[in-house]
Amino acid sequence: MIKIEASVSKGWLHKNGGFNFPDQYYLDPIYRWEQDKNINRFVKEQFPRFAIYNMEANLPQAKFVKENHVLVGAIQPNMILATLLGASFSFFEDKDADVAGRPLEFISDKKELPSPETILQHSLVKDLEKQMQDIIDNHPELKVIPPFFWDESGRATIHGIITTSLKLTGDNIMIIMMSDTELAHAIHQWIVDAYVVLIHHFAKLGNLPVTSVHVGECAGTMVSPDVYEDFIVPYISQL
């Protein structure tokens, strides 16, 4: 038997349920938790007979989600990485969020890439750390789900290699892979190293051991099998 789970989109929720997704939805975990409870009730009323949920891009796994889970930093992984490099969040009340800017769009040398460990000092990371601690201190009845995790299974979630480098460089990564293969490999290695540092950091803070890694290589169909083998497979293998 094949079991199917589906998720409604933010656009559908806005159009059919009148729900909005302002900055606060992404940056205030308690606000999001309260809104998500209302959304979950609404979706269940609309689809009482089907396994249809409010799951961010189907990243949570329904069987590992409980009502007392509070998602901290529940933002798409490559958006977090882009922001740590200098992009800014773009939030929309009626659809999915994105980032403004491509922080590595004009990169020409791998020396321009920061040490992955230094991103832990970024103000966004510090804000997320504080949010986690505030919930632990003031809401002991709630369970914190840290950034890069979406339920209590321990499955870390990231975007794939080319999907992330496209977010960081824009279309330029397609040219870089042909014109400067060393730089392309350096960018992809940095992406892996940065994700690993962030996953271990937040897993430790959230006391949530890593059990698996979900890699969403959404843009993988944009490259040939040979390019996939050279520029994606080695880095997913490291993960």
C-alpha cells in the first residue's frame, strides 16, 4: 500500500482561509505556533477524510509532529544560508518567503568565502539561539524544534548543493561550473561545510540527535547527468 500525505500552500491558505504570513510568522516562534494551530484546525475541517496538512513544503513528517512543538527558525534552509552571507529576508503575507539579493553573485575567488565556523557569530544565529532559550525558560510545556529540523524525528533538512548555490550566486553558478571549476567546487564544498556546522550547532542546542539528513535537490533537473555526477554527488556523499 502506498500512503500519500499532502500539504496546502501559503497561497491557498491566504486565499481560502484568510491567513497572512508577515515577518512575525517567521521570526516569532510563539506567534507562528499559535497561528499554525488555527491553520491546522482549518485544514482538518476542510479535508476531514484526507491526509492533507499544513506542512512547510512537506518538510515535517506527520507522524513525528505534536501540538506542543514550537518551530524556531522555521525558514527554508538555503534562505538561512543566503542571509548569513548578506542577503535579506523577503516576507510576503500571501505566499512563500524568499530572500533579496544573491550574496555570492559576483564571487571570483574562493578566498571570498568566510570560514564556516564564523557564521555562528552572525546576528541571525544569535537571535535564533535566544529564541530557543526563551522558550525553554518560559514555556516548559513546549518542545523546541530547532532550525534545520521540522519535527522531533531528528531528520535534519537542507536544500541540495546546486539548489543552494543557485540561491547564493543566482544563475552565475551555471557559468562558473564551466569557466572556473575550482571555484565551483569550492562554493559547493563551503555549502556542505556550512550546513554541517549549522546542523550540529542547533541539534546540540535543541538536544535533538541527528538521525538522518533530507536533501532537497529541487534544481537538480537543471543540469546534465555528467554535471550532477561531478558537482553534486561528491558533496551529497559527504553529507
